[in-house]
Amino acid sequence: MAKAVEWTSKSGLPLWHVTLTVAGESVPGDLLRRALECLVHERPFMLAVRYSADRAELRYWDEAEDVDDAAALALRIWGDHRASCGLPPWRVVGVEVIDRDTVHVRGVERPQTPLITAGVAPL
């Protein structure tokens, strides 16, 4: 059995691929887009942000000691930026945190660097 390679950041912490999904009552698309663009500005490590009138999906790399820490940080992002970005009062409806090896095995394209500017696009 091959030993898994642990990918780490410059700080030495493991890197985790996070997908956070939030949902709630519909909001106007232009307001939501501006709020999400603000979030990307405040948290520039986003890989992608997709949205519709009643949900958004955030994908990014994060560094954390373990999957528990990465998941806990993910669960706080929306609430931590709600007021400063004007995000709607949606709730987290899904979170996935996986290591880089799993991302690679699934065939998800890996960026050259885990820290790239996000694009914001409709679902």
C-alpha cells in the first residue's frame, strides 16, 4: 500500500480543499454578486464562487492542522463576513473538506498555487 503524501503550505500546515455551500431565501442577483465580490476581496484565497438567487458555493484551499480545524474555519466564513460584505442571512447547508491527494485522485484540476483570485459566476 502506497503511503499518502501530505501536502503542506509554506507555514508547514497541511492544505485542505474546502467546498462550502450556503442557502436561504432568494435575493436579487446584482446585490448578491456585489456581496460575493466583497467576500472574495476580503478572503482572496477563493478558487471559485458560484451562486444563484438562493444559494452560493465557495471553493478554496485552506491551511489547518487537521480536517477538524479546516471544517471549523469553513463553518465560520459566511457569518464572519456577513456584516462587512452585506451577505444574506443564509445558513450553511453543506461543507466538504478533503486533502490534496483526494482532490488529485478525483481528477479535479489543481491550480499552480493554492492562493489565486476567485471568479464569481452564476450556478
